[in-house]
Amino acid sequence: MKSSELNKLLIERFPNLNEEYIEEIEWQEGNDTGAHVVFGDVFTPNLINSMKNNKYEEIICYFEFIEMVLDLEDPYADEVVLFSVLESIEYLVSGNKKLFSLLGDKSKKNMVLIQEYLHKHDIGI
């Protein structure tokens, strides 16, 4: 999967993020802007905001999208989700059973791997 395809998938699912998306890509490579950048600078901050404000309906929608991307079983899409989303929210999910329970099965599995890695290497994000 290419960045442009993954970015398009994001905006199709979350048209409310389109304005932030346009602001992010207009000074970069347009729709070909790397998905790590788009997810890291547009999607993840909105997810974090929802998590910090306990907006569970939004969180569920974001988590369902993450799971759907992981279900694609595309190496690039997986990498974007793991490093630009899940790793970035680990500190909010860690120790929060309610948030963890809202993750899909693949997301939970990957979150556990991220947490184990961070703990093993004593890395705090």
C-alpha cells in the first residue's frame, strides 16, 4: 500500500479531519505525503485528544479504524499504525484497563508487544 492510498483511506473514514489533512499536505508532497507524517500529525493527535477528554464514542471509531487497517495485513500500513499511532498512545493505554479493552484483537496484541519492548529497554515515551 502506498502513502497516498493509506491517506485516502483515513480521510474517507474521517472526513472531519480533512481540513487538518489539507493543511499538513499542502506544503509537502500533496496526497503523496508520507502516511507516517499524516497519521502522526493529524490522526494521532485527534485520537489522543479524544482519549484525554474521555470521548469514548470517538475513541471507539478511531480504534475500529486502526483495527481495520491492521486487518489489511499490509506491511507498510502495519508499520504506520504501529509506529505513528500505537506507540504514540501507549502511555495513555498503559495501565488503563478501559482503554485497553476498547482496542481490537490485533491492536491489543501489538500494544502488548510495544509495552514489553519499552519495558525491556526501559524506554519512556
